[in-house]
Amino acid sequence: MNTILLGNLIKIRWIAIFGQFLAVFIVFYVIKIEIPLFEILTIILLSVAVNFYSYFEERKNKSISNVKAFSFLLFDTLQLGCLLYLTGGIINPFSILILAPVITSASYLPALMTVILSSISIIIIVILNFYYVALYLGPEFYIPDIYNFGLVASLIITVIFIAIYAYLFASSSRKISNALSVSKLQILNQKKITEVGSLSAAAAHELGTPLNTIFLILNDLLKEKKLVEDKNIVKDIYLLKSQAERCKEILQRFSRNPLKLKDKFLDKVKITDLIKINFDKFNKNKKLNIKNIQIIEEPEIIFKDEIMYALGNIIQNAIFHCKETVTVELDYNKTQLKIFITDDGLGFAKDIIDKLGEPYVSKNSQGMGLGIFIAKNLIENMGGNINLYNSKDETAVVEITFDNSILNI
């Protein structure tokens, strides 16, 4: 399914039908130009019938398939071609409207369908140059052949140009829109993971006190002589104690999960901690080297899912392309933080380095080419800046800059 809503096509066609009726009325009754009125009204009424059919189709489904959308646009093109044939051919001022279906197709439909519709439009233009019902516009009205040829050529060139122009821009827009949808979905998943982590960390903290109380009571019960004499009761007490210890171990495992960064005790984190967590998450026997430039004591920042996920994407990319070591350098000053992430791989390929940050740009077939794009958008939406380049040693460098005010330092 495409993003064309059938309701929009119906509305546009009603506007076209109204305009066609109005133009025919003015030409025939006001300007007094002789035209084949019956044939023209028949073609317009056919368009009305198609629009009523479209209305009933819309009640079943608001959106339509590519094939059905192409069929409706093809009908609109042929309908306009027939009207132009009956009203002077290519010299009719409304011949420019033949571009409308082509633009719609180029914006929403696959390239092949746009090529087919554009080719049909060009064929109609050529046919209308030779075959049409001539209009009598007075003895003084004369169109030179060279102008007629220029009009046909200009329409053909415009159809081709507009089709390519609209398709390229619409295709680029669709890619970016799809990539942003993917990035939003992934960051939403990341937030859900951290929220689950927060709940489990909170549960581990809150349940710790009642568990300690249970242990105290069980230990007191084991000191009671009357209870100890009953072997069945002692057996049940030890069973309760073992199950309580099991609960305690489970809660301890929850509390050790590194994703529980949003627990109220860990709202403030260090960038190095986030880097280590992401490195451990994606590491495949590679080494991490963290360097602090001109830092006496690393400050803490307010944890944000966006920073966590952006760093994760960049570090994962660095691990994938490095030979042995990923190096991270941190540089704080009074106004901003700079993070330099480098690896000892072959660097960014020269044929894609200018496109880095765009969606679906990748040198390998294992990924979607969205990691850097997502990281770039997350960082820039926060007010930060990211720069990707190769060092003098031809190794890949990702430079991230944040103002301290953004990080609440």
C-alpha cells in the first residue's frame, strides 16, 4: 500500500470536474466558441461516474494499492486527453494540466508506473499535435508551425523534467521519513527497556526491606523451643527461608543489570560509564581505551536515553570496523564536552564519507545503514553536534560536541 488517500484523489477530481464544467459553460455560452458540447459533457459525466465509484471504494478502504492509484491517474490523463482532442488539441491553454497526474505519480508511486504514465502523456501530446477537433477562433488567429512545434517540445520536456524532479525529491523524502520512523521506534524500544529496568531496580530496592523483616522473623522462630521440637514446622520454616533467599538472589541480579541507569539513585552518570556499558554490550573480543584530556575529575551528567542510544550506535559501528582497539577521548572545559571515538580500522570509505549521516548509507550488507543517521539525529535534536572524518592516519573519527548546559553539568 502507498500513502495516497483515495479521498484526496476524489476531492481533486471533483475540483477538476467543476473546473471543466465552468470552462465549457464560459467558452460555449459567454465567449460563443463552437465546441462539440454533447461529446464534451459525456466525457465529463464519465469522470463524475468514476468519482462516485471511487467514493464507494473509499468507504471500504481509505488507502488504495499502487495499481489502483495508477489506474485512477491513467483515467484522469486519458480523460483530459479526450477533452483536449475535442477542444483544439495542443494549443488549448489547459493542455498544461496533463502534468498533474504525472506529478502525483512521481511523488507517490514506483518509478516504473511513473515512466509508463509519463510515456502515455507524451504519446497523447504528440497525437494531439496532429489529430484534434479544430476550433474556429476568427480569421486573424494563426499559429506558426515553429511555435506549434515549440509548444509540443516544451510540454514533452516538461513532462520528463517534472517526473524526474518530483520522483527524486519525493523518493529522498520517503527515505528520510522511513529512516526517522525506524529511529523513533528504536529509541522508543530503548526507553521501554530502561523503564523496565527502572521498575525492576525500584522493585529490588523496595522489596529489600520486607525480605529482611521476613529473615528476622524466621530466625526468631528457629529460636523458639516449642517450634523447634516439631520437625514438620522446622522443615516448613527452613523451606520458607530458602525461598526468601532465592527471592533475594533474584532481586540482586536485577539490581546488577547495567540498564537500570534510570533508577532514582543513578540519575547522574558519567560519560565513561555509558561508554563502558555500550562497549560491553556489543564487544566481540576487542579492547577499549578511554583517555581523559585535561580533566581532573570527570563530572556527572543527567542520564538521557538519547545519549545512551546515540553512543551505543557509534560504539557498535566502531567495534564492527576496528581491528583490535576502540579509543575514546573525553575533553571537558567550562563551556562544553567533546567526545572523540576512533578505531584502528581502515577509516571511512572515501566514496561514502560525504554521505555519512544520511539514511541507508553503509559499506556492508549486514546493516541497514541507519546507525550513524539515528545517532546524528538524536545528538542534533538534543542541541549537540557530530562530525565524522578520517584522521591523518586514515582512521575513522567521530567527534561529538555538547554544551555543558545541555548535559546539566
